[in-house]
Amino acid sequence: MKKRNKLMSQKKKELQEEQAPNLLEMYPAPAIRWEQAEDGLITLFTPRFSNKWMVKHVLPRMKNQDLQIHLDEFGSWVWQQINGRTTVFQIAKNLREKFGDKVEPIYDRLGLFINHLARRQFISLAAKEKDRAE
């Protein structure tokens, strides 16, 4: 019985590995509103509330209805590269060319940043390139 369970869990693990997409091959695309300041830094705007009741009753009374997230120099540069037509690997390569050793370890840092943006739904990740007709 133990041998059978071990084989089944091993097969499940192999299937998960085959299906897991490689982040470096993904095409990130912006999913929220953003602005670029005169100094080149990016500010992201995300809704303050997602709860329907809060949006209907509280949000209209607030002065600022969006949260503002200010990105630093590296984050702003990466955000400008996120367009749905550039892979994470290409962004990493361009980032290394632009900033050199200041961004090392590049794949770890960029991977964390991209995953954070995706988890917060600031970007969408697609396995294939978006249409160029956008």
C-alpha cells in the first residue's frame, strides 16, 4: 500500500512540474492605471476597496479613492518594460544591461517583484504574447 501511495504522489509531482509555467517565459501586462512623473518614477493606482458595500457607501465619501504605490528607480524601469509583448527573461536581460551589478541577483529580485505584482493583480501574466494590435 505504501509503495502504491508513493508512486501516485510521485506521478502527481511529475504532472505538476510539467504543467508549471516558467516565469521567465511569461509575458506580463499592466492591469491597473499608472502615471509617470517628471522624474521618471512610476505611481500605480489601485482601488482602495474591493468589497461592494464599501465601494458603494464609503468610497464616494473619500477624498482619494485609489491607493497610490510609488515605485523606485528599478521598479519604475521594470514597469515601463511590462507591455504584454516582452518576456520576463527579456526584461531581466535589459535590466542587467541598464543597471549592471546594482540589480544582482537579478532573477531572484525580478521574480519576487513580478510575483508580487501578479499576486496583487497589478499585472496579468500570459504564457503567450499579447496581440500587437492593442
